[in-house]
Amino acid sequence: MTATTTTTTVPDRTQPKLSTLGDATRFFFTKATPRIIIPLLLVAVSGRAIVGDLGWDDLAVVGVLLALEPLIEWVTHVFILHLKPRTIGGRTFDLHAAKKHRHHHRHPHDPDTAFVPLPDLFGLGVFVLGLLALATWGDGGRLLTAIVTALAVLLTYEWTHYLIHTAYKPKGRYYRYIWRAHRLHHFKNEHYWMGVTIHLADHVLGTFPQKSEVENSPTARTLGVDISV
């Protein structure tokens, strides 16, 4: 049983004007998420350099993680971030990441809402670290390579998603492509264009239609959940 839904939207709060790349970059580095990820990435890179003995297995680790990234973005967005509250036995259960993501959809012009919330960042970190340790069979070198790759991917995701939600206008062809797709997800229909940094999974799984083929969704800002939930 799901919580009651509505199409109520909420006006955005006053947002900082981040129309230039320089302004956007400076604001990005004031946020907690990059200040946590970047030092961890530097430590992991240093650790991998100290361990040494880079080989083809490290390249394989990087290749596998990069190949999985489009699917990870899609699955996370569809099944975790867009998860609705569930009422079981009179109690409502609402995943923290999904709740914060709904807030992000209600305030798409607020760049502060574009970052992974810190509780979810730490929870995600512990979960992914465990998976990487299992996948690399506890090999220190391969595990560090996997950690470096995962942190680099996460930092890229955070920067890309954040920048799309600033007033900075895209210039490069690829950035225009992902910028437009993510804007369509927020302002056209929340059921499509689920990738952020890459849309390969969208193309494969049929969630990257032409704009003209999709109706405007009345719940793009609320994700179909009452604001009081």
C-alpha cells in the first residue's frame, strides 16, 4: 500500500545565481560532498601508488566498473530515488534517499539539493566498499584500484548533476545532450531520461524517447507523493 499522492507543486526558494563556470566551480567546492570525496580520492590514489605492481587486472577492474556505471545510475534512480513511501501495518516507511530526492524534484533550481545527502553518502560508501572487497577477493591492490575508480565516478556524477542544476548554460556537445535529457526528466516527465552522466542504459531500456513522444507529467515536481509525506 502506497501513501496518498497528489500533483501539488511547491515554488522554489531564492537560489544563488551561478551562471558562469567559475561561479559554479567556487560554489561546488564549498559543499561538504566534494570536500569529503576529493581527500578520500587522493588518499586512495596515494595508497595505490604505494602498493604498486599495476597490471592488466587493474585495467580490467576499471573497465568493469565503468561499463556498469550506466546501469547503476539507471537502477539507482528508478528503484531507489523514485521509491514511494510504503504504509505497512499502519506505519509509513520512507527511504531517506527517496525523500531527499523528492525534495530535489520540488526545488530543481536549487543546486544545494543536487548533492548526495551525507547520511546516504556514508551508507552508500560502506555498502559499495563491502561489494568491492568481495568482488576483488580482498586483494589490496585491486581493491584500491576499485576504490579510486568508484570515487572518481562518484565525484564526476556529483559535479555533473550539480552543474546541470545551476544556471550555467552548456557549451560542449555532450554536456548539452545530458543537460537537455536531465531537464526533460525534471520538467517534462519523471519516468524517462533516468541517467545523469551517461544515458546508455536509457537507450537500451527504452527510457530515452523523443521529447515529442512523451506527454507532460503532472507529477514531475512531486513524484506523485504529497508534500506532507
